[in-house]
Amino acid sequence: MRVNEKYSTLPAEDRSVHIINICAIEDIGYLPSEGTLLNSLSVDPDAECKYGLYFRDGKRKVDYILVYHHKRASGSRTLARRVQHGDTAPGARSVKQDHPLPGKDRPLEAGSPEPPMDYHEDDKQFRRDEYEGNLLEAGLELERDEDMYHINETRGLLKKINSVLQKITDPIQPRVAEHRPQAMKRLSYPFSREKQHLFDLSDKDSFFDSKTRSTIVYEILKRTTCTKAKYSMGITSLLANGVYSAAYPLHDGDYEGENVEFNDRKLLYEEWARYGVFYKYQPIDLIRKYFGEKIGLYFAWLGVYTQMLIPASVVGIIVFLYGCATVDENIPSMEMCDQRHNITMCPLCDKTCSYWKMSSACATARASHLFDNPATVFFSVFMALWAATFMEHWKRKQMRLNYLWDLTGFEEEEEAVKDHPRAEYEARVLEKSLRKESKNKETDKVKLTWRDRFPAYFTNLVSIIFMIAVTFAIVLGVIIYRISTAAALAMNSSPSVRSNIRVTVTATAVVINLVVIILLDEVYGCIARWLTKIEVPKTEKSFEERLIFKAFLLKFVNSYTPIFYVAFFKGRFVGRPGDYVYIFRSFRMEECAPGGCLMELCIQLSIIMLGKQLIQNNLFEIGIPKMKKLIRHLKLKRQSPPEYEEHVKRKQRYEVDYNLEPFAGLTPEYMEMIIQFGFVTLFVASFPLAPLFALLNNIIEIRLDAKKFITELRRPVAVRAKDIGIWYNILRGVGKLAVIINAFVISFTSDFIPRLVYLYMYSQNGTMHGFVNHTLSSFNVSDFQNGTAPNDPLDLGYEVQICRYKDYREPPWSEHKYDISKDFWAVLAARLAFVIVFQNLVMFMSDFVDWVIPDIPKDISQQIHKEKVLMVELFMREEQGKLQLLDTWMEKERKKDKPSNNHSPRAGPDNLDGGPAPDRAYHGGVL
């Protein structure tokens, strides 16, 4: 233990942090070292340990850190002493240690009073001592750092082509060794002690990289039990119960600064985590080497997704430019803007709203053509095929990574990890077994049944329904806001205000929706985690999948409900003049603009998508960590002594890493990208520029996430994985749903089908002239209900007798006035036919793409087969070599026995003494 009050990072409190360094066994055979296993820090803490990356001897590397808080008596001081495990040599200086363990005597500092007993702290210390003793028995080496500092908490013609491509792309390749193209792949096989003679163990310290070493230690920490304290699991239970406050592997070193040793973390920072290298490929192999396969697969998937957005963005820009180039040739919008037609429209609200000219909606009509044109249909088909191609491309990339990362035979290991129980599940099972013991019942194979989880399931169902209802209620509230605000603005005396009512209401309502969506996203994320916790899933895999399902369901509804309303419900249930549908009293249902609701859908989608990306995905991820770090720095600097700066420079590696944010999993990272994927695919018919904005966001997102992992987070425990899990199924589901939604958007939200019907059934000259008039019905103003006619019928300067509204109904002079006309049914039939044809055709084309592109690249399939053959040949040669050695050894034994048979009795087959043990002659004893 070591005194460090002078350089305390915060004022003294009643809690201190204790550090335990853990090292994996130096030799591959997991045999414990004969040297010191449990060491305290020496007086000079930074002389040989390279700032916490190594043990006190400066040779053994630290693989994992355990941290726990320990209460101490007020006024006590901690003295430094270096001790060895089991050291009781006389003459050693007395130290005041933690509270005495039951059955053990611990010397106290001379003249200090005995600290008061704390049952909870004593119980935690008892569990720690037993657990650490079991870790030593498992073969780990531990070193305790009891320095107290106080805290608040990547042949021919083909070869030439590849060479040219390599030279072209060389400037955008990261300067890391792992990303250089490899001419060959080393034959690999899962390591085992029984076959360690097959491996090159010349350098045992670097045989396993730091990621693998920490993973091995973490598995031992999980499997080492603490049974005396009635806990059948290891570190996960101890963390959950507060016995330890943190457990994490160390980063390889600093990533910036002068005289910093070159390490993988620094290389990743320079070649990956800086915004200045946004144009370069990601060093995926180095990411996997440092963080593990699961995180490596996330960044590989994000890179593939971002690359695939490039062609989608180019096509989207072309579609948008086509709309811009043809806007002056669009006959329907030209007719709407032509004031000579003098079309008078019916009021948009009761009493306060007056009649208005259709030409006043000219700007909206022209803008709608930018997104509502024949190229939009092509783009919808293209994006459906793009989504299918993206999924197939990712499967092939994933299979290639599985081969390069030696994950092709990972199923057995994955099954073993999948069945490993969680700490919370173990605690509930223990609680249930104790209840059965108290009732004198059998406790064999106790597990949680559906009856145990029924209250949690019921709570989940009710809570999810309630949260969805809250989302719908908020959307309804925004609808009422739009209606009431439009009515209020209509009474304004300013002509400019009244002429921009629709734009003002739409923009403000979308901003309100955006703010609500961002706030509810954070709330729903916390609720989804809480609902998953009370279910007490057995394994981490089950917990993660349930959490993802709940969070995705709630966030999907939250993000897309306002967009679904504008796309499929707004203007559908309005009624007609003289017989409108009302929500509350005089609040009529909203109508679409004469050019349709597609433009408003585009505004809604663009603002929500861009707002979420800018505020939630970027500002929150950048601003919140920076703010936390700034507040922590200012607080430490204000409350700490003047020597604080010197102490910061001398901080150990584990101190620096402890102050970083804990890794909270990849669910938030995947979630924001899946929601973005929905914006790009689900309503792309209304916003062709969505892929472009997604691409620009992802270019920043990759470097933002990279910087967060390198500089802001503790190093996560490396997890092996061969795919992205349930996220792939969600992506496929969103892709299939996108085909259906875009079919309905084109058919029912846009005017594409009504235009085709008019062009081929009603047009007199085969052009679109007269289309606007065909879509408008007539209404006699004398048929208004009492109290609903405009207060100022002469607002346009003349008396109106007939006004127009957008619908397919009989005119007032018809025998069946205001009834739905036959044109309505013709358009409806065409719309439904288009949905059926579009959906089946596009899904067939998507499935065809899926069938044509093989999941496993041909070269990878051949390499896997070749590798298996080489592995079988290797083991066959090994077995043949064993048999030859055995035959040679037996022949030598027979020759030795022949002379002795003339002078002594022949030894039986079970009476061979003095011969060398077979396992000593064959590299660890395979025989």
C-alpha cells in the first residue's frame, strides 16, 4: 500500500479505489509461476511498470483490471509496503490494511484505533478474498495496487488489373501493416495445450495479442466461482453485487503526446479515428485485432453500408436533377400556376377561412414535381434492388472476413458462450432455491419458468402498448396543433401570413415532431432496457436480442408514425364541403395541397432525418462526452491541490482508463444506423436525396465512432462473433417492408396513377392538358351547412357561387350530386393493381438477385476446402510420425531386453521400470 494523499485527485472522502492487476500465465500451458503471485506496489510506482502496463517487475504484462471501492475509517492514513503472497517475515513494517478477514489477523498501525465493523464491507471483502484465492488456484497472477486516490465516481490480365487498382487506391489505404494485401494466408488452427507442439512458441509473450490475452483472463474471471459466499458465478455476479466496482482490460498505451511509445491504439488513432483521414478505407483487420471480432464486424458492416450508399446517392441526385430539368415542361403544374384559369378553391377551414385561388399554390406544385415525376418510380425499383444487393454484398464480405479471421468453425464455441448464465439470472435462481429450501422442497435443477416471468411479461406487454399509445397521442396532439394554428393564422390581417399558412404550419409541426422524437428516443431506450432486465433472460445473447427487439419496436414507431400519418392518412378522411369530418367541434381533418401530400411528406422526412442525424447522432455523441470531460476536468482542477498537474502527468494506465466511460455495447450504434436505413429505403419515393444525406452523415459517423472507441471509452472485452446477429434479420425485414411502403406511396400519395389513368382513359389529345380540372370537383356554396360558410365571402373581390375541391365526386347539377363518381373507382382500381404488380415484380427481382449472387465467394469456398485438406494431411503426417517414433522406441527396448534375457528373468509387459516416460520425449506428451 502507498500513501498518496499529497497528489489526491479529489478531496478526501470515505471511499477509495483499489486496483488489482491480473496477468495471464506466462507459459502457454497455464502452469502457475513459482515466483511472486500477489504483489503490492513498491515505493516508486512508476520506475519499472511503464505507467501501469506491466507488473512491478517490468516484465509481466497486465491483461485485466479489477477495481473495488472500500470504506475506511475517517482520519486514517495509508502507509506503503511491498508484500508477497503469504509474507509474514519478522521485521516488516506494520500497515493498516482493509478490515480484518474472519479467521485472519492483520496488524494495525501503531496507536490507531480499531476501525468499526461494517457487515456489508466485511462480507464483500470476504467474497473478494475467496474469489482472488480461486483465481490464483486457476493459475492467474495477481498484483494489488492499493494506492488510494479519491473519486466521485485492412497472373495474368487479372493480376495487372489488380495491380493498377492497387496503385489507384493506394492514397486512400490506411498506413497499417494489417491492411496490406497478403500473398498467402498462414494455416491456422484453434490453440490447445495438447497440440502446442504444432505452434511456434519461440516468443511466448507475443504469441497471444493483448486482445486475446484479456479475453482469456475474462473467461477465467467468469468461470472462477465464489461458492462460499453462496454465489455460483464469477466476476459478473461480483460486479452486479458491488463486490467490485469495475473490471476492464487496459488500453495499449496513450494515443497522443510527446515521447509516446508506438502502439496499436496510437496507430488506430492516426489512421482511423481522425477526421482528416475520412477519405481512407478503415483498417478493419487492426480494429479486429485491437477490439475483437464483434466490434470489427460492426465497423466492417458500417463501411460496406457507407460504400453502397455511393451509387444510391448518385442515382438519387440524377433523379432530382431530372425533376429540376423538367419542371418547366410539367403541364399540370403549369396549369395550376396559370392565373388565366381563375380556379376558385373552397375554404380550408370553417368561417375564418375564405375562398382562395389555386394559382397561389404555384410554388408548392412546382416543388412537388421535383420529387413526384416518372423517374421516382424508377428510383423506387432501383432502391429495392439496391437493398437486396447490399444484403448479398454484406453476406459475401462477412464470409470473407470469417475466413480471414478464422471464424469458419466458430459454432461450437458460440454455443458454449450462449449458454453461459447471466449474473442476474443466477441471483434469481439462487433466491428461488432458497425459498424452496425454506419450504423443505427439492432444489435439484432449479430454473426460472414462465410462471416466474409472467408478471414481467405482463408488465412488458402493458408498457409497450402504453408507450405506443403515447406516441399516437402525441401525433394526434400535433395534428390538432396544425389545424388550430392554420385556423388562427387564417384570421391574420397580413396577406403575406395568410399566403404562407401551409408552409408555416408544416415547418413548425415538423420541428415539434423532431424534438418529441429525440426526447422519446432516449426515454424509450431506458424503458426497453428496464423491461428486458425484469424479464431476467438467462444468457447475454438472449438479453441482447430481447433488448434490441423492444428498443427497435418503440423507436421505429416513434420515428416513423408522423411520417406514416402524412403519407397514408392525411387528406384521406376529410369529407367534402358541406359534409366535412371533424375531430373536435369545429376542427376539420387536414387536407392535402392541390399538388398532393408528397411534397409535405418530403419536408417531414427530410427534416426528421437530418435533424436526428445532426442533433442525436452527432451533436449528442460529440457534445455530451466532451461536456462530461470538461466538467470533470474543471472540478478536479478546482478542488485539487496545486500539485494536481504533476500528478496527472504521472498517472498510471489503469487510472487513466478508469476515468473513461464504460463500454455500453453496440446496440445504440446499430440502432441509429438501422433507423437511418429505414429513412433511406422506406419512403425513398418521396425523397430521392435521402441516400446522399445518409452518405454524408456516415462519413462523419465512422470517424466519430472510431474516436469515441479510441479516446472516450474503456477498452471493451473482445468478443468473438461471426455475424452481426439479429440486426441482419431486421435489415431484411426493413428491406421487404420498404417495397410495400413505396408501392403505396407511389400509388396513393403521389399523383402518378391518376396521371396515367387520365392520360390513357380521359385525355382528348393524348397529353396532360386538362388533368388539373379533371381531378377537381365542384361545390355550390349555397349547400354549406349553417355556421360553416366563410365570414368574408367577398375576400377575393367578387361573389363566389361555385368553388372547387380535390376529389372525384358528382357535380351539384347532377342527379346524384356530391356522390363518388365512377372516375374515383377507376383510379382506385388502377392504384390497387399497381400496388400488386409493383410489389410482386420488385420482390421477385430482389429474390432473383439474392439467388444469382452466391453467399460464399467462390475463391473463399475453394480456400476453405483447401485448408481443410491441408489440415487433415498435417494431422495424418503427425500421427504417422508418432507411430514411427513409437516403433523406433519399441525396437530399442527389445534390443535392450535381448542381452538381459540370458542373465535375468524376462520382464512382463507391465513391469518396465527405469525407462523414460513417453510424454517427455514427444513435446508435451501427445501419446
